[in-house]
Amino acid sequence: DIQMTQSPSSLSASVGDRVTITCRASQGISNYLAWYQQKPGKVPKLLISAASTLQSGVPSRFSGSGSGTDFTLTISSLQPEDVATYYCQKYNSALKTFGQGTKVEIK
Amino acid sequence: QVQLQESGPGLVKPSETLSLTCTVSGGSISGYYWSWIRQPPGKGLEWIGYIYYSGTTNYNPSLKSRLTISVDTSKNQFSLNLSSVTAADTAVYYCARVEGSSDWSTLDYWGQGTLVTVSS
């Protein structure tokens, strides 16, 4: 089974900071990688599909990149409303594994 | 706007079967894949499995021996049965739609989630 490993597991940054979260697949998954945002007590929300395609309505400060085994989610200017846990998920093949999550907090 | 709503008991005894139903409204269940995902309290997301509207299923190998996902297109519902539950199965259970007509796609609509506690 392909494992998805996110880093860091948590981070604290100031408003306006650039934040980068990494997701690494144990084998290549092309660009079959999604990012979800889960705010405290809320339902996960799809942010990015196909590694870099921003979903409608998602602020442009979010961006995704990568292909193969290494992927990144970047928040160009962190806002208070971005406090959440972010999950990557591979969706190629039969097993749709999530990463363990990255908790983003405001310093 | 597609909406999903999970329903079922919030408390299940150890060794019994956890049964949940997801009702889809605002759209047809036909033509799509439908998933279950769970999240233990304070932990991350775990993909459980999915079912195509035609009945084809795909399960997480770690749960496969205890898991059945079924669909009732006449009711626009799909269901999850997880047998021989233990405290480790305590979680918020979400149902979700797989975007598009392929199972190689993302989860675009989610239910609100329902907490199921396994305890005697």
C-alpha cells in the first residue's frame, strides 16, 4: 500500500506569513492528489484537486504543486480564518489514503 | 445543491454491528461513487470504502473482513455495516460523494458526520 506522509504535523505562524505543507507518497501517484481543509468542529472541505487545481471559491492565497511523490500546499499569506487541519489524499488506485494531517495555528 | 445526511445509532455495544445510512438529496445517487470516511476523536481521517450506484464496492483492506457497503437507488441511500466493533471503531463517520463518474476522483460533497461511540 502507498503511504502518504505529511510534514510538519503542526505549525504556528503569524498572520501574513507564507506557509508550506508537504505531502510525500511512498510511490508515485502522478498528480492524483487532493488537499482538504478541516476547520475545528467542521466537515472537511476540498481545496485542491489534481495536485494544483484550486476549487471554485477557494481563496487564491492557496496553491498546490507537485507530481509523482512530492507535493506541497502553500498559503501565501496566512489569515486567521485559515486555522485548520489540512489533509492530503491520494485518489489513484483502489485505496484512497489520507495523510495524517497538518494542524495550522496562528502565532 | 447535493446534500448528504448520515443517520443511525450513536451508541453501539462492543462485538455488535455498526449500521449507518447516508441519504442523498438534491441530486441522484445514480452515476456516482459514494464513500464512507471516519475520524476517531482528535485524530485524522481514515478512508473506509466506496460503492458505485450499480453496487460495485471497494473497501479499505484493514476493514474489509468486517465491512459491507450497500446501495438502495430507489431510496437514494447508501449504507455501511461494520461488524464486531470495538472501542477502536469509535469515530465520527462521514459519507461523501466522489466527484465525476470515475472512482479516481476527489470527495466533493460531504455529510455533516455522525459520532458513533462503541461502549457497553
